[in-house]
Amino acid sequence: MVQRTVHPVIKGFFMLLLVLWGVSVLYPLLWTLMDSLKDNQQFYFNMPWALPELPLQWSNFGYVWNNYNFGKYFVNSILVTTGATLFGLVLASMTAYTIARYRFIGSRVLYLIYISSMMVPFSLALIPLFFLVNDLGLTNTPLGLIFVYASNTLAFGIFVLIGFFKTLPKELEEAAAIDGAGYFGTFFRVMLPLSRSGLISVGIINVLDIWNEFIVGTILVNDPAKYTLPIGLAAMQVEMQYKTEWGPLFAGLLFTIVPVLIVYMFAQRHIVSGLVAGAVK
């Protein structure tokens, strides 16, 4: 098989494009970090994009954490994101396994309904969603957000995990049945562990999506004690409308951004490998 070599000029051009793309992605984050270490005087009398002057205002982070309840918002975000991700993975994996491994009347239609729901703008469901959650008494509760976020991740999770379960050999289920395992035993002890890469990929993508969600949270939660980080950041900006404290505002923005960046940095390999493995049948 003949391998084609890329001309050095073309290779260098594409490398330059990648470097420029990397700079354009990293610059907003670095600019946010620099501005979080300034006081208001530096914003008003210096250029906003200038380097922060000494001493650096590290106290902005503690000020936001304590005075604007970002510690509480952070805990709420962790609770909602973890609960919704795990609950959504359980529902998606069980549904995907049933559709992929068993044939029953309406299974194909059920699959198409789930997949077609991904094409419906979520904004169309906001009003009926609010009345449904309100009738269940779950507004202003983490449980309400967990249920809504988990249900919103179902379609994507089912779409990806069906590909994994279809690749697993039928002999595994037959061997489990011979050993006396029932349907649930086969699923939880045999099939689910083998689809770990798919679960990790779907789970990470769901974490990134749920952590940054804003619109549904503002509709279902109006109690400041139940705010997640994106809602708390918006509330902080509104509270500062008459006297904006730019340094603390950028510090609060970093509290929202950095956790998802860390998750993605350590998990990007699992996302790519998991999605590719699920596409191979």
C-alpha cells in the first residue's frame, strides 16, 4: 500500500491554522483569569485587556465564594449534575439494552420516537414542563432539576448505547442464562460492564451539558438557596447592576468554567474512543 506524503508547505499551513485556533480558544480563558485578579480601579483607569497590577487580587475568589454564596451554588451544581447524570445513564442503558437485544411489537417505533425527540427544540417544551413539575410539587427542588435533566439526556444516551449493545455477542447472554442469571442479572452483571466505554462517553457529555444548563434552571428554580452556578452567576450580575465589581464577577465566571474544563481535559480520550467504538458494528 502506497503512502502519500504531505507537502511540508501544506503541513505547515495546517499547523499554523491549528495554532491560531488554539490561541483563539485559550485567550478568552486567560483574559478571564487576568481580569479576575484586578480591582475596579484597574478596570476604570487601565485598559481592560492589560495585565493585572501587583498585588494580585486573589481575595476576589474568596469574596465571591462567601459574599455571593458561590459555595452553596457549587454544592447544588455538584448534586444536580451527579444525580441527573447517574439517573439518566441508568434509564438510557436499560432502554437501549431492551431495544437493541429484544424484538417486540413497537420496538422500532419506540426507537424512532426517542431519536426524533432530539430534533425538537427544547424551548417548545418549557411551558408545559413548568406546569408538569409544578403540579408534582418539584419546583425549587434539586430533585425536580434532576428528573428534568435526566429525561433530557435520554435520547442521546439511547442513541449511543444501542450501538454498544448490538456489538456484544449473543453467546454471552446464553452463557449467563445457563448459569441461572435472569434478565436483570444478565444486564447488570454481564452486559452493562462490557459497555463501560459507552457509559463513560455518554456520562461525560451529559455532565458538561447539565453543568452549564441555564434556561430550565431559571424557570424551575427561583429560590436563591437552590441556585446552581450558572443561575447564581446571572443573579450576581443582576445584583451588581448599580455597582459592577468586575474582578469578583470574573472570579465567579471562573468558578463556573474551570470544573468542566478539568473534566474535559482528563476525559476527552474516553469521549472519542467511546463514541468510535459504539459506531462499529
